[in-house]
Amino acid sequence: MAHPSTYQPDTGIERWLDARLPIPRLMHDQFMTFPTPRNLNYWWTFGGILSFMLVAQIATGVVLAMHYAPTETGAFDSIEKIMRDVNWGWLLRYSHAVGASMFFLAVYIHTLRGLYYGSYKAPREVLWILGVLILLLMIATAFMGYSLVWGQMSFWAVTVITNLFSSLDSVVPGMGTRLVEWIWGGFAVGGHTLNRLYSLHYLFPFLISGVVVLHIWALHIPGNNNPTGIDVKTAKDVVPFHPYYTIKDGFALAAFILLFAALVFYAPNLLSHPDNYIPANPLQTPPHIVPEWYFLPFYAILRAIPNKLFGVAGLMASISILFLVPWLDTSKVRSTRYRPIYKWFFWAFVVTCFALGYLGSQQPEGWYLVFGRIFTLYYFAFFLVVMPAVGLIERPRGLPGSITEPVLGPEKVRVPPAPAPAPAAPRKRKPEEVA
Ligand code: HEM
């Protein structure tokens, strides 16, 4: 939110820098005094948590890369070496692998928060689009990182997912196959594939960092949305970011790190697949190929559609449909809090995501397949039917008069305090009393 700068350089060096590259001014105005709605709840702490996770993934990843060998014969063993021989290597590797899960947990909560409170609506469309772009880059990065372990699940996940491009053969014969071979760098997934996935896995987090800077820039133009979804009207509706939200974000981050640490130290393999501890074997396909938990809903959508090309299109559409959300939702009210009908559809959507996650971990047959198709249908109907239609027919509940009202209660009409009774005039004393 544009606001006048209040930065005062105190020392000579601060004044010198301020006239040349005013980074301290930028930090002060954007992260200390930045006017932030006073009613943000804990769902708003996940942006900060995500920023922390991004830095943590880059820091652990850069050190892991110092010991990792991106070759067909060396990859798996180099990871075992990191786990057993490199000082603190087990901690680095588990922090990075569990960190990917925690990063996705946080990004899904952050995205659902945006959907619930209508943070994608004008004037925050660009902010939202940049968020979806980050999500796509995160998915690509995690997929490539998983392949680096070069265990059975890694290898076969790469084989299955890269092979999806061959579905383009049904559009232009031969095009899909040529594309897949180009991606592989050969006629099968192998050392060349691994080497390029490694290179891109190192590059993408820096692209994500660049888009995150744009994301936060796009946030700081209109300022934060808030749980009521109504705009900031007066100076009373906001508080400075520091100390109010530095403390709140810091507390939430500490709680999140506790959960992260609990997984790293007590259950580091809880979320991963045991088959990935078997070295990649191109001659033996595992009976059941499943991705990491954070890709399961999309995997369920892919397998619910009987045609390969349409399945791939469904998979791509399930994420890219988020780009259109600002224009699909026709409601004039941002926050789902005040939307009595939409609220039910929203929670049904959340249940659908969990159900698809479960179904993605099962074999696509029998009832699993039937339910996979029903939930896939609702997933898309939520965006393409519910969002446009409910906004038109629903009568939202009354909105509060301001952001401050639900926090401090409706502003009371101030009755000026009754004037205090005038002090009694001192009695004139008689001359004999004075004496
Ligand atoms: C690396 C990933 C990401 C990082 C580091 C990040 C960072 C942030 C930060 C620091 C904020 C401000 C604090 C907050 O509202 O929680 C924010 C807000 C926001 N982000 Fe993200 N974000 C990421 C991914 C995403 C994704 C995937 C989406 C949506 C698809 C998204 C959509 C939004 C929206 C709409 C807001 C405005 C929230 C509001 O004021 O209501 N972000 N983000």
C-alpha cells in the first residue's frame, strides 16, 4: 500500500547509502512501518513461513549439491554417502526431503486461504497469477528433485511423467515420441536425463525466488486483503507491520518449525516411499508407482480420465485453471465468511482435494476409479460452474462497516463527559477569622 516514507537515516553511512541505493529505506517502509490490516488471523502467517522454507530449501540444497554425483552409477550411492559419511549429512538430507513436504503443506494452506478470503479478486489479480506461477515452478522443482535420488520410485516416476508427452502422438503422429526422446537425451531415461534434471533442479529455486520478489511487490501495491475482505478505509484499520506482525509471524513460524523438526528427527521417512531405498532398476517396474503425497490429487485426476491425451490435459488444467479464478468468480463479496451458499461448495472442494489425494494413492480400479471420476468432475465443476453461478444467485450476509468494527465493536457515539461541577468558590473569611 503506497504510504509516505518515514525513514530517517541516523548515521553518516546510512545517509550516504540512502542517497545512492536506499535499501534500508525500502526495508523500513515495506517491512517495518508497512500499514497492515489490524485483523489478520493466523492463516496470514503462511506467506512468511513459505519465505522461510524457500530459503531453507536453497541453503540445504546447495550444501547437498556439494556431495551429490548426478551420474547414473553414482547418484544413489552418493546419497547413501551423504547419509552415512558426510558430517551432518543425514540432517541436511532429511531437512531437505522433509522440507519439500513442509513447503507444499504451507503452500496448499496459503492457496486455500487465498481462495477462502477472495484474495485473488481485484486489485490483487497479478499477485494471484504470480502465486500460481510459483506453484507451477514448485511442482516442477519437486518433481526434478525427487528424480535425483535415483531409487526405484524416482526412476519410474520420471519414466511415467516424461512419457506423458508421448500422448501428443495422437495430435501429430511422431511429435510426442520425438519430444520425449529430446527430454530424455536418448531413447530411455538414463544418465543424460538425470544430469539435465539436476541442472534444472538447481536453477528453478532461483527462478522461484525471483517470482517471489515480484509476488511480494505485487502484494505491497494494494496491500493485504483481510478476513472480512473489505478494503482499508481509515488509518484506524491498519497497524504497522513491526512489531505486530513480526511477532505474530515469528510465533507461527516457531510452531511450524517444531512440527518440521519433529518429522526430521522422529519420523524422517514417514512421508516417503520405501521403494526409493532400492537403487533404480530399468529392468524391473515396481508393481505400484505412486508420487509423493503432495502430487496425489493431480495423479488421481490424470488416472480418472480414460484417454491418455485428455488425462494429461486434465492434469495440466487442474493447476492452470487457478490462473482464471479472478475472472471465474462473479461474486461482489470477497470473503467466504459472508457467502452463505458458496461456503458449502468451498468446503466440499476442500473435501474433494483430500479425497483425490487418497484415491491417487490407490490402484485405479473398481470403486476407487468410480469415486476418482466423481471427485474429478466436482473439482472442475467447482471452478467452472460453482464460481460463476453462485456469485450471481447468492445474497451475501451484511458486511461490517469497517475492518475495525468486528475487532473493537461498532464505534460508539462518543458522549462528551459531563462537565465536572465547578469547585465551590472559597468562602470569604471574616477579618476576625483571619486574625
Ligand atoms: C514460495 C511460495 C510463496 C511465497 C514465499 C509467498 C509469499 C507470500 C507472502 C510473504 C505473502 C504476504 C503474507 C501472507 O498473506 O501470508 C503472500 C501473500 C499472498 N500470496 Fe503468496 N507466496 C507463495 C506462493 C503463493 C501461491 C502458490 C499463491 C496462490 C496460488 C499465493 C497467493 C497469495 C495471495 C493471493 C496473497 C495475498 C494474501 C492476502 O493479503 O489476502 N502465494 N505470499
